[in-house]
Amino acid sequence: MPATGRERSNKLFGQLLIEKGVVSEDQLRIALLEQGKNHLRLGKLMVGMGFLTEGMIRDVISESMGQETVDLSRVVVDAAAIKLISQEIARRHQVLPLSLDRSSRMLTLAISNPENIIALDQVKALLQDDYELHLLLAGESEIMHAIDQYYGFELSIEGILQEIEPGEIEYTALQVGVTEFSQPVVRLIDALLSDAVQRGASDIHFEPEHSFLRIRCRIDGVLRQVRSLHKSYWSPMVVRLKVMSGMNIAENRAPQDGRFSLRLSGRPIDFRVSAEPTTHGENIVLRILDRQKGIIPLEDLGLEQEEFEMLNFMIAKPEGIILVTGPTGSGKTTTLYSILSRINTEAVNIMTLEDPVEYPMSMIRQASVNEMVKLDFASGIRSMLRQDPDIILVGEIRDQPTAVMAFRAAMTGHQVYTTLHTNSAIGAIPRMFDLGIHPDIMAGNIIGMIAQRLVRRLCLHCRKAVEPGLEAARLLGEKARIYKAAGCEICDFQGYSGRFAVMEIVRMDEDFDDLIARRGTLREMRVLAREKKFRMLSQNAIRHVLSGTTSFEEIARVIDLTGRLA
């Protein structure tokens, strides 16, 4: 009797499992014989017999179909997405709505069988063509377990806060992996993290006061209070955050650091967590590392054509050091990653040493400094030089040993990128003098310096044209047409939406090398930069004010304009 379509499908799937080395021929033969008795799906049967795990099946199917997978244990589900598909439909077709992106009209959906046309058609009928589907492969039992977790429970922050009653909290339910999703504190933390990511926050601050908990998010570089909660909620929230971060929940008198990863808004998000004891309890700050936003194409950094060409010219030089300067939070790492992603090819070996690695990049060998094994920047560079690198990124030059090793790498035929904390691009030169680098070593080995700041972008929907004030008129001219922030629903009544980088780029040449070799002063270097017609930070910032991209108040907040007003 000829084989049925299901039998052929089972044999093909079984053969695929054997080719991937996850089961043996004997195990497949046993499973096929057992399937003839109970008619279960082959994959589910082999999981039940202990031959496979659902994760193994998911990975095999993912590789063979080119389908992206998702680990539902590391996902925070969007409450708005859950409302689109009923529990009955989700259970019947083994699907789980994960996140909803209204701007791109995209619903991310976990599904156990991406080829289930009936399930997909029914989901599309429910959505009435309002949203496109982004499918992620997940195991059947994972989806069913997640449905039990998310359906039937309140997921919105307001609803969870109403559900929580101050009093005794079952702390065992706050442990990672515990299935007590009915514990509202677990859902509250998930909802707060999801809300912060959707707002585009870079940091979340949990700040206990005498009688309440303040929650602030850093959005577009500015802290904004988003919630205030009763102080009684904070103790269980601390436990939950510490457990998620791998911290010691019994220690509350010493600072601690941790990290964890979740899938929020349909994409993986990493969190770096810091706990600091204060007079009113432990202060916890989470740094949000969004891989999707971490790497921006070089063309999208907002550079003028002349500066863009200058930067490309600097990148093309095969050996030497490029210094990126600016205060903490000025986007130095993002700029460096943008450069590395542009030059990242199979023809070069790129290695990085960071503290810590923020965004994983394919083909690039990334390492973190580690005090436990005494791997600092200086010893890390020395080790990397034995790995045959072409390009090296050093997270930061903090001391003389690191600076010496970075220049040694640049002098031995490597292209080196690194950061410094100085106020201007030219300020990197005297900073290197302070670190003990000899002028003769610096001359000829520095390709160029980049200084940058992140400036908020005016919301185009509500910005208002205004006459320049006294100080603005002195810089821009009395007849200049400028804009100021207003505020609307689209920008959450802030007047600004998003940020962009304002840069100054100084490329080294023989004149600069001569000045460095004879240990010229900072004033002499600035004069030479003006003669070379390099545009400084303030000049580029003013250009963005005149174009209506940002406001005069914003650049005055971020960039020192006093030198131009004097």
C-alpha cells in the first residue's frame, strides 16, 4: 500500500533529525512504530519519549525553514497584542500574540507550525488586514504554557496597580522560572519594562523616597518621571529585579551589578542593572540596551557631505588611531559601532575590548574587561595583538598603560578606535600629554579626532517659529528664522522626538603633526583648526538651529556656547 502524505512527511522530518545528529536511526524507528499505535505527531511523541526537547525541534525546523525562533521564557508579552486574539483561537491554533507595533502596523506572533495555513488565515481574518504578521517559531508546549500565563490576568500597569493590595507578598512567586504568574508584582515589573522600551527610554530609575517610590525614565537624554508608587510596593519589586538580574537578594548594604535579557516589543532587549544602597532603601537603575537601535548606518548620523567624506577618508587609512571624545551618554559607542559595521567584511579581523560589550555584532570578536581574572584594557590589548587583528576597538582610554598599548597597536600596522572623556576633539591631544604619551609617538599616529553630543530633535508636528532672543540673535543674526518646542500628542507633549549627533571632526595632517611634536598649546591647535576651516561643535549645532532641526535652547543645554558669546 503506498505511503500517505503524513507518513512521507514524518519520514522526511525524521531523516532531517538524523542528518542534524539530534536522534539516531534506532530512536526514529522506535518513534515511528509507536506513532502507529497512538497517532500523535512525530515531534510531540519523541519529546514525550525523551528522545528530544522542544527546543531541539524548534532549532532544527528553524534552520531547515530559515524561520526565526523565540524563547517564550524570555519574552514579555504586550497587553495590546493579547487583546487582538482570543484565548480560544490561541489555544486551537497554538499561536501567541507577542507585541504590537502600531507605527509599522505589525503584529509579532509566536506559532508552533508556520505552515499552518488555516491558523494564519483565521488570525488574518480577525485582524481584518489592519496589521501585517511577523511570525516567530516556538514550541507547542511553550505556547500553551504561555497562554496559561498571559490570558486571564491583568497586564496593564493601571490594572495591575489596582489589583495589588499592600500587605503580605508571596516572595517565592518572584523567583525566575516559578509559574506563579498570578503574582501581580511579576507582571508589574514586566509591564514597567515594556512601557519604558515602548517610550524609547535608555534608562529606568527606581528611586525610593521616604514614603513613596519614584520611577523615572531617561528619554532622549532627559529624565522624565513616569510613575509614583506607594513605598510598600518597593520591597517585593526589589526582590524581583534582583532575581532577574542574578543579584544576591539577601545583600542590601553593598552595591551590586547584574544583567538580564528579555524579548520586548518583538525584539531582544538587554538590561544592565545597578543597585545602590541609599538612606531610603536600594536605588536601582536599569540601562536599556536595544540592539535594534544600537547600530545606525553611517549615512544616517546626520553629517554634512563634506564631513561625511572626511570621516570616510579617515576610516580608509589602514593604520593609526581614531579618537572619539565626549561626555558619558553622548553616543560615542553608537558612532564607533556604526563605523565598525561599515568596515566589517570577511577580509578583515576586527576585535573589540569593552566594559562591557553592549551590542553583539556578527564576525567581530568582542571581549569584556574582567577584574576577576585581571583582564584590564592594557593587558587585553596586549592579548589581542597575538590574535592577528586588522582593526581594534578599545572601549576607553582611562590610564597610561592603556594609552601606551593603544598607540603601540597603532604603530605596528593596526587601525585602532577608542574613546576619551574630553570636551572637544582637539582636547584629546593635551589629554594624551597628561597620560604621559610622548609627542613624537603621537605625531604621525593619530588619524583624527571626533567630538560629539546628542541633541534632541524638534517635533515637526508642533514646533513653533519664533523671533530669536537677545543671546540667540547675537549668534544667529536678528533676522534668523528659528523654532522652539511646543508639545503635542505625537511627541508626548515634550516638543521633541528623538535625538541626533552633532559632531566636530578634526583630521590630522603634517601641520598638526608638527604642532604636536613641538608640544603646541591648546590655543595654537584651535587657531590651526580654524585656519584649516574645521567646523567646531558650536558651528555645527548653530547650523541645525537655523535649519529648524532643533532649538537654540536645546543646543545651549548640551553644548558650551559661551566662547562664541564672549
